[in-house]
Amino acid sequence: MGLTTWKNAPDGRILKSDTPIAKNYLDEKQIRQLERAVTGYFDYIEDLIERENVFTMEEFSKSVNEFLAFRRYDILKDNGCISHKQAVGKAYQEYDIFNKTQPIESDFDKIVKGLEKKI
């Protein structure tokens, strides 16, 4: 499936609800970059608010792209051609294919493995 993290990771089953979350496909380096970008942007906005700057939602929206450009991230030109609904549908479709091959380990199997290790 390509997921790098999911709710029951690392040994648990991948659930259908894990698949449409884009962040679940990022590796550790990408997660750290995302965290730094978000933290930096929040610090920037918090500073503006503390200095009592007033801005409209349009200005606020533009500030996201300005901040990302300053940090030398590539900025998307538009919303793209794939809707959220289409992306989720594709993720679910891929999950349905993957789920047929996903090994199932029941609680009973886990207990047996635990007992085997003790013996």
C-alpha cells in the first residue's frame, strides 16, 4: 500500500480508515520537515497576532504561500485536477485490493505466539 504509518503500526492491521490520510505515506524525514514548517508558520502567525496586526482571511491565505516560498518550498499553482473525493475513492480502491492479501493475525494467534516464546 505504501503506508509508512497507520493506527495499529507497526504490527497491527492496516485499516481502511488509515488510507486516505496523506501524512501516513510520508517517511520520517518528510514528517520532520512538515513539523518544522507547520511550527515555523504558527510561530510567525502568533508573532503577528501578538503585535496586533490585523489581516483579512485573504491576506492570511496569501501569507501561507509567502511563508512557504520564503522557506523555498514549491508552491502549487492551483488546486490540481483530482478532488478530495476522487483521492479518497482511489485510496479505498487500492485498499480493497491490498486487503485481500493482508495477513490476518487474530488475538488467539498472538497469544499462541506469546506462549511459544515462553516455552
